[in-house]
Amino acid sequence: MATLKDVTQFSQRLNVLYVEDNAKVAEETAAMFELLFARVDVAKNGQEGLERYNDDRYDLVITDINMPGMNGIEMIRIIREINPEQKIVAVSAHDETDILLDMVRK
């Protein structure tokens, strides 16, 4: 059984891309992530996230779903074309069945 110490030691080796359009949420969450992960890069929308992703590779991508311009779903679709094995966590404050079903498919 993994302990909290084991999980922390593992996570501190990971590079993370965090994509969030709400500046306040991004700032606060990134500060928390920086305690857990080796490196945290932040992007403000899917297009910027995809640009950062193309410039570097990440162990984990954490993205909001609803963002202006390119949303998280479209960014995930493109990232999956680049790297089908990429680990991605999608988060949203919205409770919409259609979005959830689309995410499960991706």
C-alpha cells in the first residue's frame, strides 16, 4: 500500500501543464501544485496550452474544460493525436452531461 510519503516522492518528479482561464483560480491552484510537482507551467486557454505542450513534454496535463478560444476538449483531442498515452485530468465547474460524455470518449 502506498503511503502519502510515497505519493509525494513520486509526484515531485513530475512536470505538469496546468491550463485554466480564470487568472485567480490559476494563480492559487498553481501555487498549490508547485508544492506537489517538480515543475508547473500555466497556460490561460487551450491554444496557449497546446503551444506550451508542443514546446515541451509533460508527465501530466491538468485542464479546465470551458475556456475562451480553444476549449479543453479540443486541446485534449489534439494532444491525444500527438501522444495517445498522455495522462490528462480534466476539471470543470459545470455539470453538463454532454460535456462529460464527450470527455469520457476522449
